[in-house]
Amino acid sequence: MASLYSPLTTGALALQNRFVMAPMSRNRATADGLATALMAQYYAQRASAGLMISEGIQPSITGQGFAQSPGLHNQQQADSWRPVTAAVHRQGGRIVAQLMHAGRIGHPSLYASAHQSLAPSAIAANGLAYTAAGPQPYPVPRAMTGADIRQCIDDFAIAARFAIEAGFDGVEIHAGNGFLLHQFMTQHCNQRTDQYGGSVQNRLRLTLEVVAAVADAIGAHRTGVRLSPQNPYNDMQEADATTLYPALCRQLPADLAYLHLMEAANRDMTLLIRQLWQGCLILNPHHSAQSGPVTPQIAAEVLQQDLADAVAFGALFLANPDLVARSRRGGPYNQPDPSFFYGGDATGYTDYPTLQLSPRAEPESLS
């Protein structure tokens, strides 16, 4: 039975412990998608995690779905990330870049390019984009052409190369949470009649091609994939999830660095994927609809039950930069302030206090 504090090597990633900082959008980049010195401070503060997964980074201009989100699709953006990864590495941490194409989630008023969103089909998502003019419905996206799809695959591969050039230890391909790759996977928003729509295999095609392109560009051992089966976030509906995800797991490269699963009160799906996927599994556990933020106790139980090889923490890592050390003491823990989650300055971002801790043995309950 693994401990949260035991090391883990998977692919090219040698992790000092099994705490994973989940990807969390914080919207502190520049309008041009550049990483900043404040972002470097934020990630460096949390570098005691075995692995940090960056906030969603758009692999192209058309992949951007939110204001002040960072990119990795040009040299200037890649250069801006170097101080971030260097700061993390100086603290002994490991960090991967999450590549996220937002697809139909977004609004033209939120970014300088003011582009029309792209999606598998011209079907708007139910929900509201929070713009400077107030909440506005998501607009109808443009259905991607064959050329758009080929460009999208290339964009992911190019962004992955930029990530490695910028000093990231690998990349995570976001294929969940209702963003573009997830949109292609579900019939709810994919009504295409070409080779990218219809059957389960066709709907998986773009995700598999993106994974193959990224693995070819930087190596499967540096590539992870994030999934969120049966998660309704961003107006997703999956009628055939129990067929779709086993089919995907069977076709993903066996030598990927890891598979990252966001649980959505569907433990049976987690158990199924754990059985099918023989590689490293990172789990962001939410056993029921009432499950709150992941805690060290919850994470320890996940490892004790062999549900995963490492555990992703979200809100608790946001508010506790020294989460690993705090957990050894059994707390106390800062509580996150949602009013500062998205955008702004250092407030609610890099100003959460740390404890002055002396070394102490880990509690037996977390072993």
C-alpha cells in the first residue's frame, strides 16, 4: 500500500510524493497569453507537490475560451513560461503544462482576437459566459472543417514542443470538462456525419489523434491525458459513457506518463477504468455529489483502496501552498476564498500564509 509521502516514478516523471496539484484556472496571465512573475511565484510556492499540473493553456488562438488565460502557441509565450518552470525546479518540484482547447466554451468579447468559437458541430452550450458587459449566453460556434481539425492536431503538437522548450517536465492533454476534445467524444454536441462523428470510434478519433501527435512530438513518457467521465460540467451529456471510456482506455498508448481522472460521483466508472488502464492513474476523487474539496484523509483512503497511484488536490492546494507539510501535521488548513479565484492581483493568489513547521513524522492515519 502506497503512502501519500512515498515517491513515484512514471514515464519521465520522478515525483517526490503522491500529492498532485490539480489544474486550476486562475486568469492572471497577460492579455497576450504571457505567463507573469506573479504566476512564477504562485507555482513555486506549491512546488512541494509531487507533481503540479498547470492551469489550462490554450494551444492556439482559437483554443482560448477565457480572459487572461495563458497560451503556448508562439515563441514569446514559451519564453514567458521559462521563469515559471525554473522557479518550480529550483524548489525541487515537477510541473506539466495542461494543453486545453476550450472549443465552444467562450465568448468573443473575452479575448483580443474576438474569434468565433470552434466546435464539432454548430451547437451552442447552455450556460453563461461572464463578460465585462455581464453574463451572456454562449454563442453558436462554427463547426470545424477537416482543415480546422488537421490544424488543431498540429497545434497541440506544436504547443507540446513549446512546453518542453519552456522547461515543463511534460504535458497533460485536457480531454474532459466539456472542452473541445470532450465535445467531440459525446453525441450531445457532436452531430457530425464524417469520420469524426457518429460511432464511438469516430467520436474518439480526434482525441486519439491528438494524443498520438503529442506523443510523437515529445514522447509518450512525457504525455498525460485528463478525462472526466459522466461529468455534466459545461453542458455535457454522455448517454454511452460505459462504452465510450473503456474503448478509449483500450486505445490510449500504454506507455503514457499517466491518465488523470476527475471523478463525478461515479465510483463504478473509476473502478472500471482502474481495471482497464494498466498505467499510472491520478485520481481527483469525488465519491458523491456531496463530496467537498479533496483532503489528505480522502487521498490516503484512495491509496489504501488502490483506486489510484497518486491523488489530485484542487481548492486545498490553492489555499495552502505548503499543503504537504501541513498534512504531516494534520493541519490546520487555510480556507480558499472563491471571490479571488479568477483574475486580479496577488490577493487570494500568492498571499495565503504558510505555517512555520519543524520536521515531524507523518501521521499513521495517512500512511
